[in-house]
Amino acid sequence: MFILHYAPDNASMIVRLALEEAGLPYRTALVDRAARAQDSAAYRAINPTGLIPALETPHGPLFETAAILLWLADQSRMAPPAESPDRGPFLTWLFFLSNTPHADLRRMFYPELYVPADATGAHHQIIAARMQRHFTLLDEAAQKHPALFAPPSILTIYTCALMRWSVLYPKGASRWFRLADYPSLAALAAAQETRPATQAAILAEGLGPTPFTAPTYATPPEGSAI
């Protein structure tokens, strides 16, 4: 039995989707962001970075979203095996998602960690332009590697989450993301919404009926997204 330490509509949502797609048994443990539980000694003993998510496994805890996803994908055969010619492209796009668009979104969502207050507007514009280029690359990758992105896919789960958050956050900022600009990703988002894994996440985290094609703010039964 795995234990997913999560907060609603956080990066842990990606791990929840992967667990559901893989059919692996797990339970959840809420990390109460409103109480800053991610900074507690108990949580830091599991994930010393104080970030969400963490996954407790029979072999010990894992953290870092891409590392958890890769480990789960290999455990459940949701990733191409080492000898497959698709292994390289799979790893390339998984680590691109983690290191580049996900990291850039974090810079956009928490500008106070990266730039002075009077530079926030320009910072947002720069990151938005970068994100548009990232999604263009992902749209092209989904066309070039349809088997890698076809649900159930770790790559599609991750991409759909990033698209969702690009619509919703940061609250009050100018909107820059339009799903219609990325037709291959739009098709994947629509397909992912119909899957039982997504329906389970919708119920567990209050994501609304169309979490990827027409996102609304989460209304979770427990915890807080921000």
C-alpha cells in the first residue's frame, strides 16, 4: 500500500492520476497547506524539501514529481522499457515537463521568490512567453510521438495538469493560455477527462467536471489548493 501525501490541485494530483491509471493500491494523507503542514518536522522527515507531493512506498519515501512518476511508470509498465527505442523520447519529455514548464509555472505563481515586487508584471510577461513556447513544443511532440502521449500516459497526465494550472493561476493575473492554440494537446485533454482515473481525481479533489478542457477552481472536500 502506497501513501500519497497530497494537497488538492497541487502536483500531487499528477501522482494521484498515475496511481489511478496504474491501478496501484494507495491511500492519501492530507498536507494542510493552510496550516503550513509542509513545513512541519513530521512532513520534512518524509520530504526534506518541504514540497508536495511525497509518496511512501514499501522501499521508503520518494519525492520530486518526475522521480515519483518515473518510478511508478516503471513499476506498472506505463513507461517504455530500457531496451525500447521509445525510452529516450519518453525520458526526454518527462524531464522537460519537470525541469522546464513546471519550473517556469512555479516562478510565475510565486514571483516574490524570484523578483522584486516592482518587477512582477514584466516577470509574468516573460514567463508567459516562455510557457507558450513550451506548450508549442509539447503540441509538436504529441504529434510526433502519439504512442507516448496516448492515454494512459504519464506524459499526458503531467501536461494536462500544467495546462489546467496555466488557466487558473496566479489568480487575478492576465490570462495568456488558450487550449485551442494547441490542437494536439486539446485532444489529449479531452480524452484524459473521460478516463476513470480522472473521474476519481475529480471526486477526491473537487476539480469540477472538465478539469483540463475548461478548468474551474477546485472545491475539495478537505484541504486547500493554495
